[in-house]
Amino acid sequence: MLRRYIPVFDWGRTYNKHQFSNDMIAAIIVTIMLIPQSLAYALLAGLPPEMGLYASILPIVLYAIFGTSRALAVGPVAVVSLMTAAAIGQVAEAGSMGYAMAALTLAMLSGAMLLMMGVFKLGFLANFLSHPVIAGFITASGVLIAASQLKHILGVDAHGHTLWEIVVSLVRHLPETNPVTLVIGVAATLFLFWVRKGLKPLLKRLGLGPRPADVITKAGPVAAVVATTVVVWALGLDQQQVAIVGEVPQSLPPLTLPSFSLDLMTTLAVPALLVSIIGFVESVSVAQTLAAKKRQRIDPDQELIGLGAANLGAAFTGGYPVTGGFARSVVNFDAGAETPAAGAFTAVGLAIAAVALTPLIFYLPKATLAATIIVAVLSLVDFSILTRTWGYSRKDFTAVAATIILTLGFGVEVGVSAGVALSVLLFLFKTSRPHIAEVGLVPGTEHFRNINRHKVLTNPALLTIRIDESLYFANARFLEDYVYDRVVGDDALKHVVFMCSAVNEVDMSALESLEAINHRLSDMGLKLHLSEVKGPVMDRLKRSHFLEELSGEVFLSQYHAQAKLAPVEDAPQPISSAI
């Protein structure tokens, strides 16, 4: 029982020196990466930089205890940071105590929601978010995040929650651009882009091994932080209005208490739910991808518990909402992390940084942190999703395009809400109009195919309809209308067979529609039959009166139905008959 709900008791029993060595190496690499990244994401959320560090310490430890992924690295991420800023910006002014309190409360609500979803095993709800819609939302969010950080690159005071607001504000304040800040920001951005793309190949050409080259590459943002901090300090550029991080408390994460104000929690409830859903989807997608590479598995419901515990930990130790990050998790995996202990070791490294290194970042320019964010999020931007969905499915393209436009035009909350709604509506639309095919016998076989796609054998006395979807309340009437439109006026028709090989479930509304179809066809002198009904579906039908009232029979296979009801020429003889 303990191993099931607290996975550390599972992998911890067999932990060995080899795993410890690999986890320590991975932790060192990830810690180096996370120090500037955590500070930057707190800046993105409009919070003090130390809150980014605090949100990366206890949450990682709690996930290591309760999570099931052996490579997922939990902490602040770009999209959730942007959603946090949008949510708490509605209830308090950035920089105020109320703003930080709202962030703690948002983390608490998100953690509680995730925990409850895990306890009640509601991880399947994430399946209602289609991947194209999520890709569209993340792409639009990446553009918004990058645009929102340009104010720090330019050194101006611009604001806005939508792309239009941000662009208008930037243009309005463009004459106020600080040249020194602009030089620092552009130089840091170009350097980080070069580090991401060109440093590792250069180091390999110089004869460095893959592991050292990877460590040095991941330390690129740290090099940018150190270099720009030294330049600002040495030249006194803060006296030339270059915005710097300033004083950061030199301490471990403090014990904090979120607000339990009913009004505040009510206001943040919907944003907390959206943060929870998006964070969980992003986290579980990364975790499943990395687990598959090592033939491991994760438990989505336990992941909800792990992420819930991590967010609750952030709420009570001065952090803000967290989730599993793509970039840091991939780095953790590539660095050789064997178990979640790598995350715990990373937390120790960040704790040391919070205690010992924070005085060193007093002169760190905010332009450098903005450059770190811009370079990180632009890797998430993928407009090719539009061309791929356009070529494959116009419905998916419409959903993706609408999500991108709404996110850019109206902000992340509207965008993610639209994404969730569009995912559900897209599913309902597709299944409410199921593919229904009239089929016939392929000559010389016992297979049945669509009469509009293949040359098949048919008998005018028999109509076989293959239903390619489970039957439920949203598509039951569609089936009724299809059948009635098809049989009216067909005087030669005697039998109608529903081929149910693709029907996995029949709900009560659909059962009533089947009963109505059966009675209507009987009144018209036609018999209704079923074929290839799956066992679970048959078990449900047997618990009703439908089979007793069915005017026809239930056949093991469609070929048996064809052979008995309306044989066609050149067809092989069946081995057995109806069931």
C-alpha cells in the first residue's frame, strides 16, 4: 500500500551507488541550468526573483516522494508562470504583498485540486484536451511570453496581457528605450541562441567528450548571468538606469501561509483549475515520453498526487504554481538521472544557492533574465502545427487556429478556456456524426466493405449498415435519421442489419433509439438484425428487453447474416449460423 501511494518506498528499496552517482551528475547539471531559469520565471510571473528559487526546492522533494516519473523535473515553467501573472494580476498590483499572497493562494488551490483529482482517479480528464489544441496554446503562449519580455530588453515600462496590448505599449514607450539596457539584452539573447545551437558542436570539434560538452552547454545561461552581472557592477551601469535584480533574501525557503479568504479563493478558483489542467497535461506528456524511452511507465493518477503535493509545498514555502518542465526534464534525462532522487539532490543544490549565492546576483540585469526566457520559450513556438493540421484535418486546424488567435488576442485564460472547450466540442462533434457505411461482400471472401469504395456483392433484400462509433446520447438520433432516410421507398428491402464491430458501448439514450428503430422498421414490414456485437455490449443488451423485442436475430458474424438472410452468388458457404 505504501509503495503504491508513496513510490519512494518502491524505487528507494533498491537504490545503489551506481544510481547515486548518475543522479548526482544529473543534479549538478540541472542545478546549474535552474538557477538563472528559476529567477527568470519568477520575473515573468511578476514576482520577486527569490520566489522562483523557493518554488524549485521543496516542490521537487515532494514530487520525488510522491511522483512516479524517474526523470521529470518539477518547478516553475514558462506557460504556468504566464498564467500565474494573468490570474493574480486581476486581484492585486504587481509588487505588492497582496500580489505575492495571491500567488501562494493560487498554488494552494492548484495543489488541492490536483490532489483531489488524483485521489478520485480523474487523470483521464486530461484526455479531453486534444494534442493539436494544446500545441496551439503553447505556441501562442510562447509568442506572448517572448513579447512580454521585450520591455526588459528595451528597458521600458510597458504592460499588457494580450499581444495587441503588449505591442501597442511597446511602441508607445519606444522613445524611452535605454541604450545600455538594449545592448546588454541583445548581446545576452544572441549569446544564448549561439550557446543553444552552436556551442556543443564547437566543443565536440575541439575534441571534448559528449558529457563535458553537454555540461558546458547547459551552463551557458550561467555564463551570461555572470558576465553581464560583472559588467554592470564594474561599470556602475545601474546608475545609468539599467534595471537590476537588487537585493535577494539570503535564506532557505520561509514558511508561508496562503490566504484563506473566501472571496480571493472564489476569484482564483477557475484560474487555478486551468493552471492545474495545463500543468498536468504538460507534465504527464513529458513524463510519458521520457518513461517510454527506458521502457518504464508512469501512473497518471499518482502523477496528480505528486504534482498536487508539489504545489502545496510551494504554497507553504514562499513559491507559486509549479509543474514538470519540458526543457529541464529532458536535460535531467539526458544527464543520466536514474531515479527521482536526482530531483532531491537538485533541491539541495538550489537551497545552497539560495543561502550562499543570492548576494552575488544583486547587480544581475533584468535584461539578461528576459533574454533567458525569450530563448527558452521560442523553442516552444511551433507554427508548423497549422500546416500539419490543415493538410490532415480541417476541423483540427480550425480548433488550433482559434486557440492561437484567442490566446494572442484575449490572453492566456481565454485561450486555455477556449482550448478546453474546443477540445470537448470537437470530440462531441466528431462522435455526434459517426461514420456510417453501407457495406457489401467482397467477392471470394467473408469480408465486408463500403459499397462506395469497393466492388462488392449485395442483395436488394438486405441492407447492411456498419456503424463506426460507439452509440450514445449525442449520435443516437443521427443513426435514426440515417436509417429512416435510407429505407423509405426501397420496396425490395426485407432485412436491415447493423454491423456492430466498431461499437464499444451503447448508452441508455442509444438503447431507446435502437428500440425506436426496431419498432419503426417492424411497422414498415422490415426486420432488424445485429451482427458482430462485442461481448460487453451484448452483456448490457441482455439486461434490457431489447433483445426480446428485436424483430430479427443476432449473428456471430456479418457473413453468417448475409448467408442466411439474403445469399449472394459466388459466396463461400459459412461454417456456422446465428447465435
